[in-house]
Amino acid sequence: MAANFETAISLLQRSVNISSGTFNVGGVRAVGALFRRELDSLGFTTRWVDLPASLKRAGHLVAEWQGPRASASGKRLLLIGHLDTVFEGPGQRFARQDTVARGAGTADDKGGDVAIILALKALKHVGALEEMRIIVMMTGDEEAPGRPLSISRGDLMEVARRSDVALGFEGGDAATATISRRGASGWILTVTGRQSHSSQIFRSDAGFGAIYEAARILNDFREALSKQPYLTFNPGTIVGGTDVSYDSAEVRGTTAGKTNIIAKRVVVQGDLRFLTEDQKDSARATMRAIVANGLPGTSATISFDDGYPGMPPTDGNRAVLAVFDEVSQALGYGAVDPLPPDRRGAGVISFVSGIVDGLDGLGVTGFGAHSPEEGIYLPSLKMAAERAAVLMMRLSRDGKPSTSDEP
């Protein structure tokens, strides 16, 4: 492992210096090609999954390995990372200072991808890869999944059905791992009022106007739902006035009006995060009821858009965490506890959580995610790879005694 550490940092540098925002199709494919060569060199069978042009996404990298001595009873492993980054255009390039490096994707998630490759190289070196069945999938649109999800996530669901355990390499730390993640969906609220002279506002023939009604609805959301565990809902944009134009795909709009005119229209776009489908459905029902109870002279509608499903905690996930905790302590990195689900956002692993047991947060330790200050603590790359390699070996051996050849 130590012998490959500097080589792994060099690989991370090369990947970070390829700008690969989700909508940068060429950049995402270039990062995929870089990692594909690494997996090819390990003997994996690799392929690139193209998505329809209408999705405006690059596609996904899939690599498969069937060890000649793999046990039929050992766990089949699905390793998940992603190639895209949040920021579009020229990205923040890799800059190293001692044990810290900065740059777009250093921690989210190119560092996790490199940890996968470093772990697999260690397993290959000691011959343990011969006993494993592994699928690696690095998606190209984690930060903004293509629609419809049935297409952009179809291949992920297919490989999950041929696996027993999913291991996600989103960023983590030494002391926690993820057995549950909240889902994320979107909503758009559209409110209409009666345009009239402002001096007549609150009268029965003029009504309250679109802005007051939008304010009422948002405040009622807050009062009804804000104290529910693991549930959040955030109005990210609001545009209101007399003349309103809004693009929900770009999440931007313009407005014009006058202070002596009652506002005619408001558009609000936000997200809704939840742990279970029941919690999501219940929150949506409450929001619809609040919208329907409008102020005089107004009308409103709300629509919802599904995104990431939730990943509730399960006994199977806890069992994988228990193995990982043992591995971490045996390697001298300390105990690992479950990360509370409200401590991180949605993730790709949630799409397969109803199919296989899973554990996420196995990637590198970093800071400044989704910001220009993103960075990685480089020693965590070695930690992530070491812990992942031994975890994979123990899961693949399905309870067989460990040996001294552990990386």
C-alpha cells in the first residue's frame, strides 16, 4: 500500500486537473477514461455506458472482476464512486501543500475513486483479488442525475441485482461510516393573485396578492413540519411581482413590478429531504393541504419531483458496519460509529439500498465540499484504501479466518 501511495496522489492530481462538472460531457468521459485504464491494468473487464443524448450526461464507467478462486458463498461486492464534480467550467486545479491538497473533486469524489483503485491494487499485490467477485461503477452524473431516473440509474440497479453488498466511496472520516442517508426531491410552488391597486390590498375584491400568499404558505410549511426528525425543506429561490419569468431547469428567473401594484405571481423552488418514503409522502400531503387553504383572492399549486430515494438504516447495513468497525480497529484506526443521516446529503448508494446491504462514507477525509475551498487530507487516502481492502477481503471470504496476507 505504501509503495503505491505517491502514485495514487499523482493519479488524483491528474483526475482533478480534468474539469468534469456534470454537464461537461467531454470532461467526465476523460476522467472515466483515466480510471478505466487503471482498472484495465488490474485485469477488470471494463465498459462505458452511454446515456441517450436527451439526458445531456456523459454516462458511466463499469468494471467487472470474477476471481478464478472466488468462493460461491462469498459476498459479491459493488463499489460505487462518481466522476463528476459540482462546478462547471474551468475547475479549481490540484494544489498540494505538505499533507493537504485542494482542487475540485479532491474529496468529492475523485479521492474516493482513487481510494478504490489503490485498494484494488493492494488486493492484487497479495493475491486476494483472485478470491473476489467485484463490480466497480463510477457514475457520471451524481451531482445532477439525468432524467428520467429509470434510465440514468438503470445500469446501477442492474449491477446491484448481481451483487450482495454495496460499498460507497463518498467522503468520510476515521470515526464514522454511513448506514443511512436521507433522500432528496424537489418542489415548485406557483402562486397567483389579483393584480390591482396596492391601496385596495386586503379588501375582498382585491385579495391579499401572490406575495403574501406565498409567505403564508412557506411559514405554514415551517410551522407544520420543521420539528420532524430527519425532514428538511428549503425554498432555494423565490421570484415574485407583476411580470415573472422563471426557468425551473436553470433555477433562475426575473421579475418586474411596482410598489403600488398588488403582486400577480410568485414562483418558489425548493428541495425536500427525508429518511423514508413514508416520511416523504406524509410531508407532501401536509404541504398540499397547506397550499389548498389559500388567502382570499389567491390560488396556488405545488408540484413535486422525485430525485434520490432515502436509505433507511437496516440490520443488513448494521452488519456490514460491524465488520468495518472490526477492520478499522484491527488496523489501528479506531472504532467506527454510524453517522447520523442528517449529517450528510443524498447519494447514489440510496438507489440500490432496497436491493443490497450497503455502507457509504468509505472515501477520503476532506473539507469544503461543494465550494471553491474543497480539499483533501492526503493521509486519509491511504487510510481509506487500507480499510476498504481488508473489508472487501473479509466480506468476500464470508467468515473464513483471516490470514497474514491482509494488505
